[in-house]
Amino acid sequence: MKVKNISLIDGQFVYAGIITDTGIINVEAEISSIIPIHIESAVWKATGEDASCYIAQHFDAVRGLITQELAQMAE
């Protein structure tokens, strides 16, 4: 998996496109310095169908990718 694109809105919300082996997932997440990243929604870009099951199975990897990308943006 890798991040296709990522946007940070108001320093609190993340919109990311995650490239997987089966397609691209659009992820919306909330970030905070107090709690870990909370994924609000995840949908397959091609179909608009819910991708929550895929995200749940790969949660640590997705959260790690988003965290890494945000750290690179802050540099």
C-alpha cells in the first residue's frame, strides 16, 4: 500500500487516497495530538462502496501510512 494523495484540513482532518492491491480507497480521518488517528470513513474510489472491512483488516498499516505522510508534510 501507498498514499496516492493526502490533504490536511484545519490541522484536524485528513483526506487521503490509499493505493491497495485491489484499488484506491478514499479515506477521511480525524487527527489529534491526544488520541491516535480515527478513520471516519473509507470508500472504494471506483465504486463508492464501503471499504471499512478492508481498512479494518489493514488498520495499523493504513494508520502508519497516514502518520508517515503527515510527518513528511510537517518537515
